[in-house]
Amino acid sequence: MDDLCRSAVAGSQSCPRCGGIGDGISPCGSCQRKPPPFEKLWSSLHYEPPVSGLLHEFKHLRQIALKRLLAELMATLPPPWLHDAGIDGILAVPLSRERLVERGFNQCGELARLLSARYGLPLLPEDTVFRRPAPPQSTLPYARRKKNVAGLFRVAGDVKKRNLLLIDDVATTNATLAELSQMLKRAGAGNLYCWTLAQAKMQKS
């Protein structure tokens, strides 16, 4: 656990709005110029060994028992705003039906279920949002990721005026969370907050 927690994302080095590089107090330049459709994003850990290896085993090798360790790591390093955000419910970033059948479970849903129980926050049904099939973001270069998620989600459930906490496994470009947040906003959602297990970096090329 100590080795894992050394991967913690230090709040003093992160933009409080998008989770990118910042001073931990004020929004970064990018967020000041064009604020994202969510209020805040927090990643508990850096996407680096041993966290990256554990997440790979969890997602791709179907080591589903690791969900408890990973959720506990998130809860050990929670967002500083979690208890003051007025959150009405938790929503896991959905998988497409095809990917869900292939994998057998939604890794974000498993983490969200445990965090929901821990914090006493309602977990929204899986059919609140549907996701169309698309190439995995992790297989695409930076320039193609935003286009890949355009129109990716369809909101089917009632989210009007609800302040929601979105749970994802890894934040890289934030394109998926931004697209989901935009669709939820169009459906009438209130304030949206994002919490991911890990944050990864990639070159803009």
C-alpha cells in the first residue's frame, strides 16, 4: 500500500478544474480560456507502475478481485471537495454493449459500486447512459481522441438538476469525461464532478 500511495497525485501540482499541471489553487490557463463542462476532476494516483500493472490485470486479465484494492486506494486519496460538492449520485462511465460482453464487466462500474457503498451515495442505474461502439481511446493518438468520442454517449435516464460524480478508471486527455459531461448537461444535469483512479500523460502529437 505504501508503494502504491507514492504514486499519489499531489494536489499542489494539479489544476483543481481539469487535474492537469497547475498550482492546486487556481484553474490552469487552458481552463480559464475554455472551462470544461465539468466542475472539477480529481485523480487519486499517477498512471505508472505498480498502479498501471494492477489496472491492466483488473481490466484485461479479468482479475476482478483487484477492484477492492483499487477502490480502497481511491478512498484513501479522495477528492478534497467530495463532501462539500452536494453530490446527489454516482455515475460510472459506461462501456458499449459490445465491450461489456467482451470483457464481462465494466471496471468503472465495479469501482463506482464500492465507492457508492462507502460514501452512502446513490449509484445511478447502468442504463442511465448508453455508449456506442468506438475504438478504445488508449489505442489512438492525441489528435484523434476528441473526434473519436464525438456523439459517443446517449443519455436515457432522468438526470435533471442532479449533481453527479462521474467515475472513470484513467484520465488522459479528459476527452471521454468531457463528452459525457456535455451530454449530461444537455439532458439537464446540475454540477458534474469527475473522480478517476489514475491520471496518465501523453504527448500532443
